[in-house]
Amino acid sequence: MRAGLVLATALVAGIAPVALGGAAAVAAPAVNRAETGVEPGTVVQDGGPAKVWAGEEGPGTIRFRADVPAGVTGPVTATLGFGKPISTWPGGGTWPYRVARSLVTTASVNGSAPAPVSWTEARDGDVEPLFVDLPAVEARSTLDYAVTLDLASSSAWFGSFYLSVRLKDAQGNVVSQGKADVDVVLGTPEAALRGAVHARDKGGVLWRYEATGSADGRLTARKRVGGGWGAYTAIVPVGRTTANGRGDVVARDKDGVLWYYQGSGNPDAPFKPRVRVGGGWNAYTAIANSGYGLVARDKDGVLWNYIRDNGTTFQPRVRVGGGWNAYTQISGYAGGLVARDATGVLWKYNPRTVAPSPSNPFDARAKVGGGWNAYNTLAGTEDLGRWNHLDLLARTATGDLYAYQGKPSGFGWVPGTRTKVGHGWNIYNVVI
């Protein structure tokens, strides 16, 4: 006997994406003929395994036909079991109730209007960890089902799995059984997970590019944000900049005043009117975002940490340390910093994991590699492809733009494989 907690399908919970293969199918349980007196019918899937995109593509449809033995009358209910054992699930808080909430599902029987159905977390030793009951219908010789499954990109770890199918009559006897195979493929990540890039041309116009979420990291055609951005000597993102119009920037004018532009949530007009932060920022030769807020290097090579309180205010600056004039470029990346020295070596500063403080915000630097003098611009971004990692943009002097896919290492995320995502970007004097 299974008991469960029915959960609404309208809510979608985040699940860490992990690449896993499908589990081997488990045969549906045998039917006790002595109890039912009926040889159960079979369930046959239409068109082979159903392909379901995990992402913005929308729901995939799983179609199958159930044969019901002659003599079965009254209402019958089909129950689907999620045939991917918990032992194959990723960790990181991937609990059955969270998976149940992520399975946004409708069901149609014999052409009826699709109806939302809710998944149930199984208990008491059931083979499958999740179940869903489809709408009950009057028995007939064949029943045609169309079940839709709409998944977020965070559910791409499902991979290949099966759904067990069991039809029961009003007395609980199994009258038809089989399975349906499903292949889940990572699709277009949601806009909140895709990065956006801003670039200022020599006329002072700011332009916006958004990640399409394609496997090759392709960006959208540029959109004009607005003019007048030539008034600024530095433009720096604060926090995450995403394709859904989220993401803030600060900009320093020629008088040293820092201005804050809050993200609007509208990709076509991504910033709200500016708000003054404060003056004196001409003291700095470099400004970069970090997981704490902003860091700024003064003319003597001292790095200062500005922890962000909220949109327009920062706590008083705290000295991090000297020697930062060794770097020709500093950029925020993966919650920390990357810094390139005069010989072209790129170094990574991770957020400090043990006893962080405003004056000690980073772990000791780690070497990423050499050859980075080939680029005149570096900028950390959100994911620009279907790579599910933070990326680093790098532009050559001839205007070719590359995205380095983030990869895990012994010292956090670092730039990995590069993919060319643009050309002609030397028309811009700022890329963020």
C-alpha cells in the first residue's frame, strides 16, 4: 500500500543540474489472476520514447494506448510511476517532494481537455519514488492518453527514464499495465539563468546583447539602451546581469561621482533612472564587482572593499591590501575576481570560505594560466550557452569576442573551453 503527500504542480523548485544516465527499467508488478480473474491488458506507447525539453521550449507530450479486457466496467484510473530510483538522483537537496513540485503535468484521455494533475511522493517501500493518478474514465476496450510534461532547465538531470503505467478498476484490480519511455534533453535555459552583455560605442550609446541559450553561445542582435553613456569613465555591473532584464550597474562620471542604475526587469528598457551614490571615485584606477559589492584600486595599488548594503548605499570602504598595481586588468567573476598581470598570466581570487571579513574577503590567489595578453577586455558574465556555468568574456584587439565556459577546479570556477560568440566588437570601448 502506498501513501503520499499530494503536492501542487504549479510551483517549480530549483534542482541542481547534474548529468546522469537513465536507470534500467523495472517491470510492472505481476497481477494475481486468482484475485482479479482477468488477464490484464497491455499499454503501448505511440511513436517510441517521448522527447521532452527541459527549458523554455514548453511541454512535451507522452502518448500511449491502454487495452482493457472485455468485461471490465465502471471507472478505471491510470497511475504513472516515476521510474528513476532515488539512488540515481543527484544530491544537493534533491528530495522527492521537490521533484514532485517540478513535474508540471496535464493529462487528457480520449481527446478530453487537458487537466492538471499532481504528483505524489511515494512511501512504504514503493519501487517508484513518485506517482500521479490520471483522471478516472469509464472503461472501454481502448483508452488513449496524452500526458504533457513541462520541465525547467534545472530538471535536465532526469535524462532517460520510464513511466510505469497501471490501470485499475474501482476495486483496485490491475486491468492494464505497461510503461512509457521519456528522454529529457536540456533545452533553452530560462531568461533568469541566461546572461546579458552591455557594450558602449564611441558615440556614447549603450547597447544590449542577450544570451539565446543556444549550445554555441550565440547572442541576440543588439538592442539600443540609450545615449549619453559617454559621460562615464567607468561602467561596472553590480551582481548578476541576466536576459530577463535584471542586473544593476554603477557608472562613474568625469567628476568622480558614482551613479547607480537599478535593473528594471524589462529587457527592452533594462535600467531605472540613475541615483547618485557619492563623489570621490576618481581616486581609483580600477573598479570591479565582487560577491560583496565593489572593489576599487587606488593609484598606489591599494585595493579597497565596498560592501553593498542595498541598491544605492555601500558601507565605508575597508582596506584589503596593496600590490594590486601588478595587474593590468581586474574583473568580477564567479563571485570573486580574475586579475591579469603584466606578463599575461590570469589569476583567480575566490571569495574567502573560512573566516571572511571586509578586510580579508578573498582566498589566496590561484594561477589560471598564461597568454591572456591576447585580450584587451575581460568581463565575467552569467551563462551564455547551455553550459550551466558562469562564463568569462574576452575580446581581442581585432574585435573577436570569446566566451570561456566556466569549469570547476580545485580552487572554484575557472575559465575553461572558449567559444567564439562574436566579431566586430572593437567598435566598443566598454564591454561589461
